[in-house]
Amino acid sequence: MENHTAGHRERLRTKFIEVGPSALADYEILELLLMQSIPRKDVKPLAKGLIQHFGTFAKVIDADYDDLLAFNGIGKSTALSIKLACGINQTYGKHQARKKTNLGSYFELADYLYTKLSSLKHEEFHAIFLDNKNNLIKDECLFKGSVNSSAVYPREVAKHALKHGATSVVVAHNHPSGDPKPSVQDDLVTTELLAALRTLNIRLIDHIIIGEGEHYSYATSGKLK
């Protein structure tokens, strides 16, 4: 390895260790990741090229394995490293949420849901079941596919809420299109869920729709009254 490349790598590692990731640009974080599988090459151009090609750092991490392999300069081990980083991020977010005894903070809950749902290429409908102190009981993916107003949705959510002894529920799903704006079907599902859970004296705290870089909350929009 040329001396300037080795020196750059060492400076980047030192900066990350001593100051933290907030001091590094997105492409520098990606450089550090690429360095793990490409030991003897200047990877800065590759890191910048990946971000330019896919659009953002997050989209590089979320990219499909085959799409990464199709990019010039990315081999199987590097593509695997990038997908492993994506998996680590999702697993960490899941365990952080489980570790917290209370999910009463809207912002923590929204961050957790964004980590779990934002990278999916298909729709998933999740229900988070809570006790009367907002302690997490269970987080379940109940449906995969387009959300619609079929009666199966309120029935299944209510059935699982009773099974877990939940006193309140947060539901969430993602829009793979990236736009979190609720559809007419989303509104119908929310209305039916609210009514079905109220008959069981179970509170629907929120319905959160995850998009790309943003989300929509029925609660903060005043639509759960």
C-alpha cells in the first residue's frame, strides 16, 4: 500500500476512535467500512461513487446485495460487509427497543420503527403491544403486503392484544414508495382499528407510517380522537 493511502487510513481510524462518527462525513464512514474488506487500495473514490450512484449513505447500506455486486469495484466480500452493516443496524435497534422498559417516548418509538421498516422493499404492518405503564410486551409483524380496510386487520390486532394482555397498542406500517402520506385505505384501517380496540377498552396510541427519511403520525396529526 502506498504511504499516503496508509496514512489516510490511519488518520481516519484515529479520528473515528477519538472524536466519533459525528466528526466524519458520510463517505468517510463508508470508507471505514470498505477498508475492512479492501485492505490495500484507496477506497475514497469508491465510497463517494457508491453514494453518488445510490443517492445517499442510507441507500447504499439498504441496497440489495445483487445491486451492490453490479457496481464496479464491489466484490462479494465487500457486498456482504455492507449488508452485514445493515443487519447490525437493524438488530441493534431491535434490541435497544427491547432493553428499554418503557416506550412512552414518541421519538424513541418513531426512531425504532424507522430503523425496522424504512429499508423494506415491501409493506409490513406491525403492532407493538404495551401494558398500562407503556412497558413493551410484544412487537409483532402481523401482515405483509398492501394494507387495506379488510376486517381481518382490526380482528387480528384485537386478538393479539387480548392474547398478550395489552392495555394499549401502537400500529405501524411502511410505504416503500418513500412517501409517508396516508392513503384513503390507511385512514379506513385506522378508523376500524380505533373502533375495534375501544370495544375492548384497549387504547390505540398511534398509527405511524414510515417513509423515506420521514414518517406520519395519526396521533400528532390529531386523527385519533
